[in-house]
Amino acid sequence: MSKVFTITEGLENMGALRTGGQGSVYKGRRFGPIISAVKLLPTPVHMENTEDKNFRSFQNEVEKLKKVNEEPNPNVVKILNSGITESGSFPFIEMEYIEGPDLEELLKEPHDQIFSIKEVIKVADHLANALAHCHKLSVKHGDIKSNNVKFNIHTGNYVLLDFGLSAMSDEQRRTSIRHAGAIEFMAPEQSEGQMLFETDIYSYGVILYELLAGQVPFLLTDNGQKSRNEVLVGHLELAVPDILKLRKHNQPESWNEAKRQHEMQVPGWLLNVISRCLEKLPQNRYADGLKLQEAIVQSSIAETGSGSAGSGTSTGGYADTSLLQMENERLQTLLLNYQENEGKTKEPDTGVVVISKPVFFVLVMSVVLMTAFLSYFLVFRTPEEPLRRSRADQIVKPDTTEKAGRKGYAWDKKKDSSGTDTIDRGYYEGENREVPQLKPVPQTQPDTTVMDLDTTVNF
């Protein structure tokens, strides 16, 4: 790859990625591991000031491109820088480097010649999102083709690249398209150098047609001027070939019969979108990417599909059902089921406590065990227990009954009536003291405080 010129200071030229009449794309590297893709426009700028018409046009378009990244979009390449090369004075646009194959590579071996319906719908969605983003900012791409749409292997998104033509003047675009443009994807008005929002819509339709049919509507057989003129006439005057016939013809041999039939069920809304995008007159197409994206969203939901896909007629058949509609109905059903189940689980509280089976089992066993222990202590007692209680009663409750032949005594200074004196009188006579006398205490009622004779003697 050629590295004979310097792009700009701080940006290393790592060689050309591809070259063409509309400019060349080089791989660049700034300080460190940052890799970028640099688009060099083919027309040099003689003076870097506003007096140069080409330079002024380039600067105006670059200002628009910078707006593209003010609001990030996953389907649009990031514009990093722009300027004039140090050698050759060529305008350049530095963009994010997307790692992965482009659509043109994905349609060649070892890949299948056509995309599955599911993948075509994904490309349609991602690319419409990219166009809506650009057109909202008044940026027209002008060079939408299969090798300007890359599959990002790190994110899984399809990304629109290469805004080279958008930065060219009308005269530069006419010269570029006439000599080396990708005329298979060009709208009829581009042959006159016009670039409209509807121009991008036409090229969008050619890409989807190619993914479904396995080839573009008007095929360029060689790079000769005759073949190029035939393609231009096809875009201007000829009817678009039946997309379903081409799809059936270009089905891979590796597909089994069931897959062949399934992949012929192209949604009717997708066929209608492609048909409108490929209208000859710009006013009959979608006005811009915003209208296109809106149509895809609404059609994919509302389309119920009727007629037979693969009928082989020139107008093309419609699919029995829309894939996106079926998916939408499935999600709606899942949502309704979820809401119903959620409502059942959130019934009003009725005071009933719900417990799990293991917890209920543990509670029942606890009650049974407590009942068994309580019954055991109430019914089954040990034999020694009554004996212990009788002895305790004997100790605590004194015997208040009067024993036969016994009476209580109290101390008195006089002798009792019987004249009986049991006191040692000598002790008192020697000391000239009065001898105390014992006399009986009448027992009118039981008194628990009177000690019996045995107790008195012991005392």
C-alpha cells in the first residue's frame, strides 16, 4: 500500500484501504493505539481560504458533518477530524475505524448470496435510524452503497460510513459520479449531479433489494461505458425486476426445503417499503430518513399480510404474516399474562396468613410435643411424690389436738392446788428467796403455742 504522502501532523499514514474515483480511504494512526479511517477527496484545494470555491464548499459541509456527532448514534460513524493534507492539498475527513466486514463482503463466499429475512429487517432498521439521524441535522450522505455499510463485530450494529460525497460541491459530485461512481446504487437524479434527501432514500432501497434478491436491480456487467450507460438507463426508465423471483433463484443450495419455504415468506410491509424507495421520481419516495423510519415502525406493527409470498408475479406477492407483527403479538401476550399473574398475587388482604408446608409441619410437631409433655406431668406422677407431700404437711401443720392425760403448765410464784412442788426448794431456802410455784393453765381451746410435756422436759 502506498505511503508516499503525509496526511497531516500527528496522523500516520498506514496505507490505503480502498481507492476510487470518489476518493480514497486510508488507514491512519494517531499517537498510541488509536486507529482511524481517513477519506481523501479527489479534487485538490488550491487555496485554503474562503476565496477558493472548493475550499469554501468543503468547509461548509464539514461543519454539517460535525453536527452528526453532537448527538451520538450507534449506526453512524464518528467524525473525528478534517483538514487539508500537507502534501497534495487534498481535503480529508478522518473518521472512526470500524472493525468488521461490510455488506458487500457479507454477500460473497463463504457467506450466502442472500440475507435471511431476519437479518434484512435488522439492516433496514439500523440503516433507517442512521439516515433519520443525518437528515434531521440536514446532512445528506450521497454515497450510500453496500461497501459503505459495515457490520461492527464488537457491537453487532450496522454502521453507515464514508461521508465523502456530502462534502463535495455539485460540480465535483457530477464529475466523480460520471467517471467512477457506484452507479448501481445511484438515484436517477444523481446522473445530473443532484443530491437530495430522497437520493439517500433511493440508495437505501437498492441496498435492501440487494440483500433480499442477491443482486442489485440493474447489474453492472463490466466497467465499460456501455454497461454503465445501461445501468443509468435502467434507473431512469426500466421497471424494477421481481425481487421474489430473484430471491428464489439465488437461494443457497445448503438450505433445506423447510428453510427455503420459510425464507420466501417476505413480509409485505418490507416489500412495500422497498418499492416506494425505488420510485423514479423523488417526490414519490419518502421525503427523508425521518419519514422512512416512521413508516418502518408503523408498517412492521400494523401489517397483517395477505396474499401469497413467492407467487412469481411481476408485482411480487406479499407474505402471509409479518414477522415483526408476530413478534409484537407474542410480546403483547406475554405482557398480558404477566399482568394477570401480577394481579393474582396482589389480591386484597383478607386476614389469612399463608405459610409454607415446611413451616406448617414444624408448627404442628411443636404443638404435639408440648401437648405430650404437659399430659405426662399431669397424669403420670412418681410414687414418692404423695409421701413427700404428707411429710411436709406434718411439719408445717402442728398437731392442735389435746393428748390424753396431759396438760400444759405455766410458771407462778404460788403453789398449785395439788400442793405438788417439783422445784428444788433448797436452792431458794438457802438464799432466803421465794420459791416459784407451778400452776396449771386452764385449756379452754386448742392453743398451738403451748408446748407439751415432752417438749418442756427436753427444753
